Amino acid sequence: MKLFVSLFWVLSLLPLSMTAQAGTLIGDVKVVDGDTLAFEGLGVTVRLDGIDAPERRQACETAEGEPYECGRAATQALQEKIGGKPVRCAGDERDRYERLLATCFTPNGADLNGWLVEQGHALAYRRYSERYVPQEETAREGRRGVWAGRFVKPWDWRRGERLEADASPDGVSGAAEAESAGDASEVDALALYDDNGNGRITCKEARAHGIAPVSREHPAYPYMRDADSDGVVCE
């Protein structure tokens, strides 16, 4: 373990471009949400593999039945766990949004994916992997995180299922919100790609994040200007 930690810190001192080899990234990250990280220096977005955390706008209930923003709680927990230190992520596959599917680790070797599930801030994503089922059982038995009260599983929430108290600020809820959000209900495109925070995504930002050209099916497309209306931006 000491050798691993020493090597981790040595590599973390190198430029990001020098440590993005063989499916492994090491460096500072931005926490996008409870299961997504961004290596902004490389323009690489990482989806934590094998887990699914509550969505950023998702609400759950405490043991006392009080609503709280469990999506934001998961994001904050991940931020605090990382603590501004470099992270190592290993993976060699990408999802349909071109996010790297990876397992990520702190400098002391802690598996961030597993930690989130064990603390009840995410669920084992059984549809794709059963690797973190034991950690989920530990969280469930200990009534940690979302398991302390009531919640909708993230994949069901994206399909429009809601708790009674979980309504969007503008009054749109349930399937109506999920339908209007489309792919953006699964991927918060603005959080991932809108570096200027102006509610739009430019070709410069798209290229910096490695998603250009952007087709109509991509979650970033609704926030971009398709001048010739051909369904592809930043050709």
C-alpha cells in the first residue's frame, strides 16, 4: 500500500497529458455530480462505473419523512471525500455520451465508486455490474444515506417516477419532466460542458470536452446553435 501511495503522488505531480496513458488518468478533478467527474485539463469526463447516484435535482426523504436533496448530498459527499486531492481513474470503455467508464481511487487507494455505495450515496448499478452489491447490502443494513428513508432508484427517477414530495421548482413533475428533459434527464449537459455558465454550449467548449461534432441525439445539442439546421453542430 505504501508503494502504491508513493507512486500515486509521484504521478500526480506530472502534467495531466503525461498521466493519461493506458486507460488511466491521474490529476485534479471537478465533481459534476454524485457519479461523474471531469478532468478539465484533459477535457475528459468520467462516469463512475458500476454505480448510479441520485440525480442532481432528485429529492429523497429522511427517516422522519422530511424531503431533502439527495442528489446534491451525493455530490457534496463525493467532493468532501476527494478533498481537492488528485484522483486516479482507470477504465477503457466509454458510454454513449463519450464519458469514460472508470473506477476511481483516492491517493490512499480507496475505491470511490464502492465508497459511495457503501455510504448510501449511490446504488449498485446491477444492470451493468454486480461488483458493488455487497457494499449496497452494507449500506441498506446500516440504513446509511438514502437507505435511512424513502427514495426512488435513480434509473426509475430518470423515467419519471417521483416521491410525492419530489416536484420540480416550476411545478412540472413525474413523467412530464422526464419527457421534456429527454436525454438531459440522464446527463446534465450544462453541468458537463457549459464552462462559461451562460446556459449555452459553444463549439469551443464542445471541442475542449472532446464531443465535437455534436449530433442531434447528443444531450448537448439542445444548448447549441445549429446554423444550417442539419442536425449536426461544430462539423
